[in-house]
Amino acid sequence: MFPEHDLILHGGNVITLDGGSRLASAVAASAGRISAVGTDEEALAGRGRGTRVIDLDGRTVCPGFIDTHAHMDREGLKARGGYSLAGRHSVAAIVDAVASACARTPKGEWAVFMPMGTPKLSYISRPDQLEEGRFPTRHDLDVVSPDNPVYIRVPWGWWVHRPFVAVANSAALRLCGIDRDTPAPYNVEILTDADGEPNGVFLDRSYASVIEYTLMRKAPRITFEDRVAGCRLGAAAYAAAGTTSIYEGHGLTPAILEAYRRVHEDGDLVVRAHLPLSVPGASVDDRRMAGILDEWATRLAGRGSGDEMLRFEGVCVDVANEQAAEIIGADYPYEAWAGHFYHSLSHDRFVEIGIHAARLGIRLSCLICYDLERVLRAYEAIDARVSIRGRRWVMIHVIEANADQIRRMKALGVIATVTPNFMYMASDRFNLHEIGERAMPIRALVDAGVPVALSSDNVPYSMLWTMWEALARYDADSGRTLGESHLTREEALRMICQTGALVTWEEDVKGALEVGRMADMAVLDGDPLSCTEDALKDIRVERTFLGGREVFGPGIADPGPVDGMDPG
């Protein structure tokens, strides 16, 4: 087959995830594909003068991870969202960071900061998380920022518990016209001093924050160049976590698709990306929506357009909160952190959009969350007019499903993407603490023949963490598990390495270490099939190969978790 291998990894534990669950000690690659799997002797027989040979010294190799709801661009965007406040868990430390940043900021210009707290799971949502037992106010910030408006951003909703906290100094409040008579936007609380004046602290309880669309709309906005940099940095961070492919469940406006294209064109896209377009349901009428689908059909229909590294295919809708959707839709096309067009689709409108997409051959993905029945009825109504069976429509964030709903999902031929990481903050995620063992019904879906692909949703973005949570079902809020997973280790590993390839129509070339498949591999310092369950989430990725090319390893920096610029 291949007279000489380009790359040989030997002396390790190779988890092939092939049909026979074969284990090997060596794997080789040539021309971007797996060229040998077996014993050290078998692989090394293909060694040539130009072959790169790596002794694994007992380490584990598995197929690269596939994240089917990644928000990879958003991880990189954290480096462009402002100065970092990571590691500063007191008002005094936050004020010190503001002072340092303002000393570097020209007079009159904004000093913008990332949200308070530390990634990946320690953003600030409660005053008792800070040493002083309170949030910083405008009065704290004013002392060190007499010449600059200051804004500490609200976090993206899924990074932390509600409420989501933002802080502004007096100069920022004046520029934004915020005073004691300013009405609070939907789901936002404006905290005040004893005399009724705003104290600079805002609490937003909408997962898709509306503060930067309303109160703080004059603060510096995320630019297109920020988004390009975010895609570039995000790809590097995800590659360092062993992720070699993503399917982005939602959140991709034309600007973000173009940002990905720029990064790919520059040769910096080190994670394969399969991207549907999010359409602006809350921002345009039905005629314009149909026109958008018509305009994009040649790029999004069928298997889409692009190559093995970057492909645009399908569209995404959702059935989000109506009030938040109205606010965000009014500011179209600005995306803020969200990076997606928020929707609030009625049943009839959902069905008409879906029928139009299906007639054009465009696949639909939809955020389900707690509205599975509503979306199921819409998918079934669309299918009654234009068959969607066999077209692998996607249901994102399947949270809970009964036996009848799962049967209907199977009949439609949909694929479910599940984010078990939500269980880690169960009381703040769709009442998962109350749903308990019925939450994230992965076992029931698999047993019914519905393909399940796991996803990180960037909370956090480690797919090994995601695999651990799918097995452990651990709720950090209550300190208990939410029922048993009844999954085997291998089943969970296949869900982060293999099932996602069904979503991107690449199950014949991804997801297993077999001769002829893509040489996308992660080298780990532990064995996910045999380590203790708790150790699974802490396994370190040492190298990542994409098509046999090392995209993370010794000498290649890991930029994540990314969290803003150093304030100095």
C-alpha cells in the first residue's frame, strides 16, 4: 500500500475503535492517512529515511476527538474580549488590575475587561466568591480610573451560574446615559446605592445576555478582526485538547463563517470545522428568511461546500426566549459574545422555514433544550410535506426524552447531540438537579438506535472532561451523581471520537484508527479505558496529529484556556 510511512508512533497503547475494538502497539501514517496499525515490528518495517519515528513509551493513542457543539471561536474570542481578571478573587485585586490597565490606556478611551473570575469553571456570579463578600462598584473603580470609562463584561451565560455580573465605572455610566431613571431591560437588574443611584453593578439573568445590546451598547464592540483572531486562537486551544474536528451546533453568522475561511486561507485552521449557518429568525420576516436560504443554498445544500478542513453545510434555528430574542434581533447583525442569531419561532413559522430548507436540500439543526416535544412536532410536520428521513437532521442539547419521543426521533432518523457538562452545574441548567436520573438520557437513546454524539459547548472544552461527565453524571452544586450512566468506557469514548463523524457524513474516513482513514490522533498520558473514572477528566493530551501532521506537542504552545490580555 504505502512503501514508506511518513510517521510512526510505536511502543504504546493504540485504541483503534475499529469494528473489533482492536488494541495495538503502533500506528503509522502516510499522505495524511493511516497506513499501518499493529505491532511495533509491523509498523517499523515501513520506516524510511524520511520517516518521523516517535517512541510512545507506553502512552495511549486514540482517534482525535470530535466536538459536535464546540463554540471554538468563542474560546479564542476570550483573548480579544478585554483585559484579563483571571485569578483575581477580591475587589482589591480587581481594582488593582483596573488601575494597571488604565495606566496603559490613553485618556478618554475605554478600558474593557473580561468577566470577573477564572476560567474554566470559576467565573464570579455571587458576592461571596470575592474576599470582601461583595462585588466591586463604580466607586471602587472610579478611584483608579478618573480619565477612562471602564466596563467589566458580563460573561456568556453558559460559563457560570446565574446571575451574570457586569460592572461599569461612573464615566461609563455617563457615556451610556444610565442614571436613577433608567429602566432595567428584560431580565436585568440595575443595582443601586442607598440613595437610589446606580452603583455600576448589573445582574443579567438571560443566558444570552442582553446588557451589551441595551444598557452598555456604547461600550466597544467585538470586531470582525477580533472574530478572526478568535477562530485562530480557538483552533489552537482545541487542538491542544486533542480535538481534531468540530461540528458547530449553532452560533455561526456570515461574519464568523468568513472569519473561519480567513483562518483556513492563512493555513492556521488546525481543527477540521464543519459549520452550518445560523439564520436570523428574530430579525427578518418570512420573505427575507426564504431569500436567505435561497441565496445560501448552493453553499449549504447536500453535503455542503468546502474541503476536508473547512466545510459549510446546513442551517441552524432554535426556539429561544421570546423577550431576549426580540432585543437581540433588533440589533441585527451584531452578535456580541453569542455569535448567533437568536430565534423565537412559532410552530407554523418553524415548519415553513423547515419545509423551504428541506426542498432546497438544506439540513436543519435545532437547539432543543427543554422543548423537545415542540421541535419533534415541527420536524414531523416538515417530514409530512418533504421527507427528512435519512438526511440526518440534528437535535442539539437533548436534555430529557421519554420512550415515545425517542421512538419518534428514531423514526425521523435524527442525530442527537448531548452536552453532559451541563450536569456539573445542574441547578442552573434546565432544572437538571430535579430531573435527576432522567436528565441526559444517553443510554435510552443509544438502546433505541438514535446516534448520540457528545459535545462540550465550551463549558469546558475538554472532550475528556465531557466523556467523564457522561459517565460520572456529577453535579458539583449538590455534590451527588444524577443517577447511573449505564455506559461502558468504550461506548463513551466512541461518542467523543466516532459518532460525530455521522453528523458530518464522514463515518467512513474518521473515528477509527484503520488503514485508509484520516490520521487524526490524540496521544494521551493515560488510558481512558482503564484509568479510574475520576482520573479520566484529568488525562493530559501530549500530542495531537491532524492528517499525520503534528498540530500540538512539545514546542507548540497551548494558548488555552484563553482569558483576555494581561492588564500589566
